[in-house]
Amino acid sequence: MPLALVDAVGTGAALCSMASFTPQLVKIWRERDASSVSLRMYVVTVTGFCLWVAYGVLSKSWPIVVANAVCLMLSAAILVLKWRFEHGAKVGTA
């Protein structure tokens, strides 16, 4: 298979994975409500992305590291907002 096609498929997969968290993050931020988000699911997701980043570092596959680090940050942000909104803290207030 041509390398350009392989890279295009990998880039498309990375972009879709990264973009998939954005609507959920925006919805939670806008509504200040994360009650519909599964805590267990995001704990598992964040753990999975941590492992993917570690795998990418160990295998020296920087595209895997970068794509999964972005996904890790987005999914971790959702997890943090879930925790903060469940515990009554308001983001942006002192």
C-alpha cells in the first residue's frame, strides 16, 4: 500500500478521534452540567489514552503520541468537569 495512503488514513483517524470529544466538552461547558456523562467510561477512556501515549513513546511513534495526547487532554478535561460539577464547584469562579 502506498505510504501516502497509509499516512492519509492515519491522519483521518487521528482527526476523527480528536474531534469526537469536542461536542461533549462544549456541551458540558455551555450547560455547566455533566450529569449525563458516565464517570466510569471516562476513567477507562483516560486510562486507555495514557496507555496509548506510553505505547507511542516506547515504540517511538510520535504520531501516536501526539494524537493520543490530544485525546487524553480532551477526555481528561471532560472527566475534570464531571468531577467539578458533581461536587458543586463552578468553573471560573473564585
